[in-house]
Amino acid sequence: MSQPTSTSAVAAAALNDIRFRGKIVVITGAGGTFGREGCLYFARRGASIAALDNNPSALNETVAYIDGILESSDISETVRTFACDVTDAESVETAVAEIMKSFGRIDMLWNNAGYQGQIKPTLEYDPKDFAMVMNINVTGMFIVLQSVAKRMAATAEKGKDDDEGSSSHSFSIVNTASVAGLRGTPAMIAYSSSKAAVLAMTVSSSKDLAPYGIRVNAVSPALIGPGFMWTRQNELHAASGSPYFDSDSDKVASAKVNRYVFIYIFSSGSL
């Protein structure tokens, strides 16, 4: 026999469904599995999404995926796509300017674009790949963070002028880091180094941006599945020859972070 749902539970569920209504969310890496799920989650809860990726085809797949689930009457009003190379400051600036023109402001940024790089022991790691990982995961993340934060800060300052010295508007930035940046993953020196830098970037920028009402946080997931990346990482770790990993990819396992942790940090409930 089913138990009656309490009034408080119903109210909480209703609040959860509207917590991002009217918010403008920028998501980088929106063509990937993780970013795509984030776009869907926010879209379901009333947000408008600016989806960024360097792969236009992947962005189209994200829009089709969300449209197929939500059956939106006008998906273009819910999710708008912007092809963007996060390592190119001009490309990012152009995309962010277009977002501001389309939406008028940015409330939240999920700084999610990244590149895993090779899975090889330190002595065998290609310096060119190391540089590429750092360029995408660190420099690219900084370029996006700075460009978006400038707009957020300008909105905050305008709000102060309009409200005679105070602004109640708050903003949130969440950077995708990794447990690799906390403890260093074997055979992933570039990725681990880049994510450690992301964590330091998050702390530093949070102090600089706090006066503008901009919260900056990071989440450090381990392996995430299901999907291509989950399968690929397990297989590569198993084949790496490292004593830290089993040779059977099915036995290579790590704790997984619930993707809703990201969403919670964006919300005012995390304050």
C-alpha cells in the first residue's frame, strides 16, 4: 500500500521544479555527455541555456536530445547553441557577446569543457599532449570564466546603481575539476596537473569575485558513467600496466559523483 505524500514533500518537489525558472545558464562542453545532461536538467526546470562547444554537430545532437525528451514547442527558445573554441579568447568573446545580445544577462556558468589527454606513465608522456591538456583545461577555463565574470560584474554594478547602492542579484560559476586534481591519478600527469590548477583557479577567483555577488565553486568527480568516457577510461587504465589498476577493465572502478551535486551548488540552497 502506497504511503500518502506529505505536503512538505510536494512543496519541496514543486520548488525543485522551478528553482532555475527564468535563469540564464551558460554551459561549455555542452556537446559531451555530461554537458548534455546538464542542459537537459536546467531546461526541465525553466532555465534558458546557452550551450557552447567546439563541435557544432555535437551541439545539434544536444538540442535534438533535449527536444526529444521535453517535446518543447520551441526548443530554440530554451537552448541556443554557440560554436566556440575555449582556447581562443576572440572566439570566446564573440560567443559571450552573442549570448548577452540574445539573453541580456548571464546568471550562471558551468565551466565544463575539458580534454582528458593521454593515459601514459610520466616517463612516456608526450610533452605536446601535456601542453594541449593545459591549454584546454586551464587556459580555456580561465578565458571563459573571465569573459563571463566581466558581464556578471557589470550586471551587478548596474544593479547597485538601480537599487541605490545595493544589488540583490547573485551569480554562480561552477568549474568542473576532478578527483585527479586532488590526489593525482597514475598515468594521467597532464590531466591531474590541469585539474589541480582548476582548483586553485576556483579559490583565487572566488575571492576576487565575491564583492560582485559572484560565487565560484568547483566539483571534483571521479570516473563518470555510463558512456564513452567511462568505458574508455576504464579500458585505458586497465591497459596502462600501472600497479594501481586491475588488468580487467570491468574491475577498474571508482566512486562516482551524483551529477546533481553540480546542480545543488548552483542553487541558493548551497549558500
